Amino acid sequence: LYTTLNGHFVRKSELYLLVFVVFLTNAMLSLVFALFQGSIVPNFDREFFIAIFITTVIGTIFCYFVQTIAQRYTTASKAALFFCLEPVSAGLIGYFFAGEILSVWQIFGAMLIIFGVIFSEFGKQICSKFKL
């Protein structure tokens, strides 16, 4: 739903305003849900503010901005297929850069996701070639 709506509004709205509204909406909803999640009290030290900066600016605003720019040049369905690869890329980045160990089930799941994306993109050509 988000990808479809973003694809619609990215062509009709000013880019920076759209990213700001998406980020603000995400921030407000996250705050509301965080208030109901229990009694975790953050330690407001230097590391806390560095983590907030990294996750806010790089992990959220930058990603929304890049996604919104890219979605101007593709369809919502192709963007959705691209987002299906997010857990696969996260697993690979974790494996290569953070030393995470991938289980057999995780590798199998990644292969299923990749196969699903390939079939979604090229399924008609494959079926017509083999007359299925």
C-alpha cells in the first residue's frame, strides 16, 4: 500500500515536502507505539544521541529520500519487487560486514525470495517460451 501511494504522490508532489511528510508521519506513529511498549528508559548519553542520529538521518530520512527519487522512474510494482529483496540484502550485509552466521533456513528463504522476484519479473516470458 505504501509503495503504491508513494508511486502516486511522487509524481504529483514536491520531493522534499513528500519526504518530510512521510518522515513526520513515521516519527509520530513510532512515538505513539513506543509509549505503549513498556518501561524502557533510554540513557541520554553521547552514544544514545549518536544512535538516534544514525538511525534517523541515515536509516530513515536518507532511505525515504532515495526511495522516493527512485520511484519517480519506475512503477509501483517494480518498486515493490525491489523492496522484497531488502531482507536478502540485509542478510548478506550482515554476513559480510558484521560476521553474522546465516542458517540453512535463512539461506533457503533468501533463495525463495530471489526466485519469487525473478519469476514475478520474467514469469510470462518463461511460461511462453516453454508454452506453459
